[in-house]
Amino acid sequence: MITQAQRKLISTDKSTTNISYECGFNSISRFNLAFKRINNCTPREFRKIFI
């Protein structure tokens, strides 16, 4: 799920909220927590680093 979100953050301009729901999360806060636990950064920070 997080790997899919990483790809979408880099390859699309979809919002973080849309990406989180597309990847199976029911809550943006749960998505952010899981993403940060794995990547040591928020989805927004991840996108800024790779774009």
C-alpha cells in the first residue's frame, strides 16, 4: 500500500488525500502515520524530495 502511494506521489499530481483513499486507507491521519513510520517523512515531504 505504501509503495503504491510512493509511486503515485511521484508520478501524479493527485492530492495526498485522494492517494491515501486509492491505496486503501480510510483516514488521512492513518495514512500519514503509516507513511511516516516507513519513510521517516510525510507524504508531502516525500513528494517535495522526489519532484
